[in-house]
Amino acid sequence: MLPFWVTGAAAGIVFLHLIQKLLFPYFWHDLKYLLKVIKYGLTLEIYRLRGKIFTVLDRFVKQAERQPNKPFILYEGDVHTYQDVDRRSNRVAQVFLQQGALKKGDTVALLMSNEPDFIHVWFGVAKLGCVVAFLNFNIRSRSLLHCISSCESKILIVGEDMLGTLEEILPNLQKDIGVWVMTRDCTLPRVNTLLDKLEAASEDRVPVNLCSANNLKSSVLYIFTSGTTGLPKAAVISHLQILKGAAGLWAFGATAYDTVYITLPLYHSAASLLGIGGCIELGATCVLRKKFSSSQFWSDCKKYNVTVIQYIGELCRYLCNQPVKEGEKDHKVRLAVGNGVRSDVWREFLGRFGDIKMCEFYGATEGNICFMNHTGKIGSVGRTNFFYKLFSPFDLIKYDFKKDEPIRNKHGWCEKVKKGEAGLLISKVNAKNPFFGYAGSKKHTEKKLLCEVFKKGDIYFNTGDLMIQDQENFLYFWDRIGDTYRWKGENVATTEVSDVIGMLDFIQEANVYGVPVPDHEGKAGMVSVILKPNKSLDLEQMYEQVVTYLPGYACPLFLRLQETMEMTGTFKQQKFRLVREGFNPSAITDPLYFLYSSKKSYVPLTKELHDKILSGQLKL
């Protein structure tokens, strides 16, 4: 017979467990995640108190010393160990050190696709204490030239497969910017070759003082985001932001024994900071692919024994749209880390490809806030609680969609939304959660800040994203606001697109916006135009203009011809009604057109064509 106090204690424990399950079902998930955050924060604080600044580059060098022969990058059948990458990046640093082309603090613009030399060059110039600007290889002409100049690049390094793009911009590139290409020879004027010099360079490390960081808040990267003024903006990325990004895989449960599959472009923070940085933090192996392939995805995962994959919503949908094959669950993938996947695609992905933990997160490249879905709740980008808000204060505030601005009450303060209502996500800017802004004009940085929000003197970062927080404190992405929308995993600036279209001599005004398309993530581009007097619409010339001067994901798929352009009360183009009306030719009396790539022109959007788009027969 057990003593009364033993049975009483056992009953009490069972009762408390039931109460916890009923009232606090996510307590242990939250506690585990919170302890990880505290542990990582304490690690950084210990380094700071010791007077040592420890960066991701320092971590990589330590990993190369600790496990020199462990594979770091697997690429197209080649194995690049941690030591291999360390030594080749030393060669890059030695070339520019001997040439006297760079000094600590200079900016190096990098125009390369996914390949090991992207990482070699990135780490090599970083070892010289340079800031690296990752250029989006999809952008063209004026936008690309703007990116190179806006961050005051000292030199431009171009991959071999980007020579065509270089040739386009070279005549208009600033003459004081040195140009280097990853080839042994080149016939283009004023261009230096790098590959031949790498082969002759020393593998010795450059002096440590060249790359030593004095402050975790100092700039180390520029990553470009869509600009609401019409051109991309260079987001300033500090050592602190890279460290936080690199901890992402670890926070979701990845280990040094994992193999991470990266198909996203390295110029994006998801692939470079979370993917490459995450592998360095763990000491794990990365399988790098030049470009995502839905047909080869699972074959690669099986071939390389991949255990962690990175995704965006579109990627998951592409995989689900592939024909069903035998053995689709016959792989070792256990974690999928990314963002932007719809709930229906999420469920289909898990049902079809097996027991994979989906690790959805939210975070803007330049932002000072991040959410992580550590519970696996389908559709959610993360969960908040009392403790999280102590570390990263944020709020969801009321927003006027017609005026395109936050709602303020009679006292001039913003108001918080109730749970279950969509609100603009804003994050408090303070010493622990700084906003580093953008390179170049200060007005871009100032425009992203909201002041005097709830009280005098407070400052918040405006994410530009609408979120919903439910009764269980899960957060859900709802929409983007303002002059940007997301398509094919990329942010599109409406003003950049309208500027390109406005260059045509028959266009008087162009209003660009995004419209939802069933079974597609994000919004497809659409433009409403007004013609100049006595001018006619040239559909072929319109097609040539957008495909020549815009990346593919930014080309408007739909075109609407209007006689007048509706404006808001503040004299801005009215987009709200146009977005709501969409692209249905049965409901819109204005002429509608569709960008038909195979015909190299915009063509009339008929009901039959519209039905094919909605049914998925016509691929977008």
C-alpha cells in the first residue's frame, strides 16, 4: 500500500499536466524555444564581455581548422571541404591584396549565380575587411547600374555566365569602378581576369587585423530589396544580423550531421545567411545547386542523403505539381526551412512527401524582427508570447487601405488591432533591436520608420506586412501594403515597373499592382495604362520593353487599357479597386491583355484564355 502523500502527489502531477495541456498546450514548445534564444544571446554576451568580437567568418575559419576534411559544399559532383574553401578564399584575398585594388571598408559588388566561387569571393574579400554587395543577377540595365553605384562599389566581380549582362552595362558603368571577371581571358575593354591570377596566388592567410571586426553592428553586407521609389535599395547587413540569421537552422533543430540542400539564389538572405551561414554555425554540409529544378529535386535529395531543405512557397507548389512517382517518401529529409507556403500546399506537401517537419519563419532582410514556427502549426509564420515580446517588442496596428497609411486617433496615436483582425506589423527600434537602414540616401531609411506611434519619442520599423494574431497567439501573414507585391518568391517594386513602361512613347500613365491568382503564392503583376492623345497601343513593343528591361518575375502578366486613371484623395494612383476587380474579362469592360511569351507579345485576354489560367492549363 503506497503512502497517502505519494498517491496524492501523483494525482497532483497528473492534474497539473492535464491543466497545462488544456490551458497552456504550447508551454513546453515555447519554453524550449525560449531557452535556445537565451542560450544564444548569452553566448554573444560572453564574447562581448571578454572584449572579443566573434563573427560568422571567424566561425568558418575555426571550423576549417577543426574539421578541415569535412565536405562543406557539394556542387555538380565536386566536393569542396572546409579547408578547400578556406584556402581558395585566401587566394582571392591574396590577389586583391597584392594588386592593391582593395582596402578595409571598401565595397565589392558581386554579380554571380549559385556556384562555389560565389562563396570563395564573398569570404575572400571579407577577409580583407571589405563589405560585399550581393547583386540580383535577374535585374538588368538601369536597375543594375543603380545597384552598383548606390553602395559606392570600388570593384565589380562577375561570374563567367554573367558576361552577357556585363557587356550590356559596361558602356554606362562608372569608369572608376574596377571590373573583374571569373575567367582566364576576356576581350571586353577595361576588364581584369581573376581565374588565372587565382591559380598563381598564395593560399596563405592575409593578416588577421585586416578583417577583424571592432563592432558587431558594423556593416558587412549589402543585400538589395525592392525599392518603393522605383529602384532597388541596398539593405545594410551587420555582423549581428548575420549571426542571428546563421543561428536559424540550429534553432529549428538542425545539427552538424545534417546535409542542407540550397537551391534558392545566394544573393537572397535566406540562402546566404540562413543556408550558408547556418551550415557554418553547425559545421554541416551544404549541397548547392545552380538553379532549382522541380524534376531533379528529390533525386538530388536521395543522391546526396539530404536531411534539411530550404524552400519558398512557390518551390513547394512546384514540387506538388510534379507528376506523382513511386517512392516519393523514400528520402532522408526531416526538416524543411523557409517561408511563404500556403496552408493547402503545406498539407499536400506533407501528405505526399512524408513526415517532414515544416519550419516556417518570417523575417524581412533589413528588418529587426523574426518569427519562427517552432510548433508546426499549419499556415502560421510563428507564435508569440509574453517572453518573446520582452526580447522583440512588436505590435499590429490599424491600417487605412484606401489612404494607404496607418490609422491615427484624434490624439494622433496609432491603435492596436484586436486578435483575429489584420494589422500592420511594426517592430520597436531600440539598442537591442536596431534598424540599420539602407546605403545611400537617408530618406529611404527614414521612410521605413514610424515615429510617435503610441507615445512621444518612440520609433518603430514599418515592415509593410499585414498580419493576423489568433486567440492562441499564432501569427499569420495576410498581405503586403504599399508599392510592392511578391511574385515567384521575389518582391516587385511597382514604381520600377511603371517607370520602365512609362518610357514608351505611347504611354501617358502606368499604374502597376499585384493581383491574386488561384493556386499561386503571392500576386501576379498587372498594369493599367492610359495612352497619350492620338497614340495607339503597340502590344509587341510593350512586350519587348518589359522583357528587355525587367527581370522575368517583374514583367506584368496582365495589361488593362483605361481612358482615365482614378486617383486617391492624396493624389496617388488608386490601386485598391483595381486589385479587387482583378483580371476577369467577363467582369471588366476595359480591354484586357495577357503576356503570352510563346507569341512574344501581349494578346487579348479572352474568356477561354482566362479559364485556362484559372484551371492551371496555362502555366504562369
